[in-house]
Amino acid sequence: PNYVDTDIEGWTLTIEKGTQEKPVITSTPTSSEVAEDGKMIGLATTMEIRKEGESTYTLVTDTDADFAAGTYYVRYAETDNLNASEETTVVIESAPKQDPVAADFEFTAPSDLVYDGTEKEAKVETDAEGIGDITVHYSNDGGETWTTEKPVEPGEYIVKAEVEGNDYYNPATITDPSWSFT
């Protein structure tokens, strides 16, 4: 019971604060290792949150707030009539980095392939959001040696793209059999 009978003769009744069930919260991961766009589903403004390593709770004011990856503790806040609930542990994972693949890129061979002593630049581009910087490499010996220098001399060239890693994508070397020109 949430009351204590403290004075049988005078019938004084003391009502103690009630208890609250611990909250049920789920989460969605962040979009990258550094993004702060993870979500907690099931938050209410009657709850409070603290991040692992912190001792102070913060009252929830935005039930659609964004969170960084990490471990959080959520409970119903104490009220005039109810004690704070037990904590629920919520882990927000970070989305794993993706591996870029050839299908993420568009290859464009040089447009003017007539020998004239000028550089012939191939392009490897992408519309995929978040892919790192792309460096194009050329080989005219079947892939034995590579250079970033744009070809000037006639020959058969194959192309590969070195993609820098970042918060969203792993670094990668991308090749495709169709990435060639003569």
C-alpha cells in the first residue's frame, strides 16, 4: 500500500508517493558514426534522460529530439504524487559505414580521342550523397601500373577510381570492365 497508519488512536493517515512502471523505449540508429540524428521512440514529456557517464537527468521537452550514438538512461520523472520510475537503458547505435560500389558511379570517357598532344581526361562521378573525394587513375598496361596523370599519348587505357573514406563510406578502389577508352 502507499499509505502508513502512524497514529492508531488519532487515526492519522499518511499517503506515500506511488510508483511508476519503467518506460518502454526503442531507438533508431544514427546515419553515420558522427551524426546526431538517432531517435528514441516512445519518449514523453513526463520522462527524463541522462547519458552514460553523466549523473544529472534532463527533462524531455522534445519527444522527437535527435541523439548521438551512445547509451542513455530514461525514466519517468518524479511528480508530486509519484516517485521516479526505474531506468530503462536505451542504446542508439551508429549506422555502419557503407562500401561504395561501381554502380554508385558514372564513368565518362574523354570526348575527343583524336591524338593532338593534349591531355584526355576521363571522369568518374557520383550523385550518391556523402561519398568521399574521388581520384581517377589511368593504366595503359592492363593495370600493372597506375597514374593520376591524364593520358596524352595514344593507347588503350583502363580507369579506376580511388574513393576516400569519410564518416559515411569506407575508402575503396572502384573498377569496372566498361571503364576504358582507346
